[in-house]
Amino acid sequence: MDRAWKLAWVLVLVCSGCAELRAALNPPPPSPPRVAQVQARVPSPKCPERIALEEPLEADLVRSLGPRSFVPGVSLTQLGLLGSSGSPEVRSSFQSQLTLADGPVELVGVTLQSGAGLVLLRPEADGYCVVNTWSTWQSSDTQYTLDSTWTSPDGKLAILLVKLVVAPGSEGEETRWVVLGTDGGRAWIALGKPPEHQLMVPSVRLEPKGKKLYLDVKLERTSRFALGKDGHFITGQ
């Protein structure tokens, strides 16, 4: 019996040694470098609080482009409007820049399959912060341009006049105008409220007079609106 116990203990010790030997010959894979883990947790730059957290103007262009969201650049791909393979449904309409007292504002206009959109951005860190977006959805193809802009003499705000031609070249063609304002921290519709803010008239013009700005809207006759101190147009002569 003593001999049998001795033999059992020998087998246990041998097997334990085999386990230790296997562990030595097959060590576990090394943990990933700590530097790589730290880099993966680096957040996007934080956009300044002077950009107001407000709802998009009229319609939601892309949910990820809300106020204070950060983007690396102003191309359609960098804005998340165009995948790497491209898309015929989204194309660039215009890019322009406003110069305000506290810095520039980039304007990126895009034409959608049925509609149009505008992204307003401020340069920040190594990219841009979204101020806000405006977009509209139509039942037909749309031609979309930035007709004109005006910046106040003190550089505190700017007014944008955009032109849309819905169903161009068809019997149902119609021209629409939208007037927007921005102070670099927020954006707003400067005349009317959605959906009545789209002016379906032949002609709309920004008319600067000294330090003041007027908006001439022509239907059968011309109606004039004066820009108020809050950046919205009011009836006036």
C-alpha cells in the first residue's frame, strides 16, 4: 500500500511539472501597448460655449451636424454628407466665407436629391465647429445658390440670401428665396417662420443704405423690409 501511495504522489508531481512546462513554453499573448489604449480614448476637441445649442433651421440636415459638433474639415466626406464611395444624391453647391468681428464663418451649401442644405461652421483647433444647419426638402430636383450676403459695419452679424429653383426647366418650375442671419454663435431665419419663410416671388434683393440694410421683395409691386437690431426684418420704408 505504501508503494502505491508513493507511486500516486510521483504521478501528481510529474503532471504538475508538465503543466508548469507547458505554461513556460506557451506564454499568454502580451497585452496591447498602453500608448495605443490611451490614443483610442482621446476625445474630439470641445467646441466653445459661445455657440448656442439650438434646433436646426426648418429641417434636420444630418443629425450628427448639430450645434457645437466638431468636424475635421469642410469637404462633403469630412462633414459626413458623403461616403467614401461617393453619392450622386449629394453634391456641392457653393462654399463661401463671412468675416465677422470675432472671426470667420464658413458656409457650405449642398444640393440633395430633392432639396438643399447649408452648414455654418467656425474654425476651431485643427478643424471646425458647427454653428447650425438649415435644410429644406422638396418634391422635385432643386438648383441652389448663394445669391448675396451682407455684413454689418461693426461685424457683429451677417445676412445671407439663398435662392432655390424647384423643378427647373419644367412647367412647374418655381423660384424660392430664404433669408438667414448669423452672428457666428448662432443662426436664424431672418424673415418669416417655417414653412412660411420661403418667399415664392420672382425677385428678392438685399439693399444696403449706409449702415442700414433693406430687403426688397418683388411680386406685382416691390415691398421693402428693414433689418431690425435683433437681425430680423420688419416692415419699413
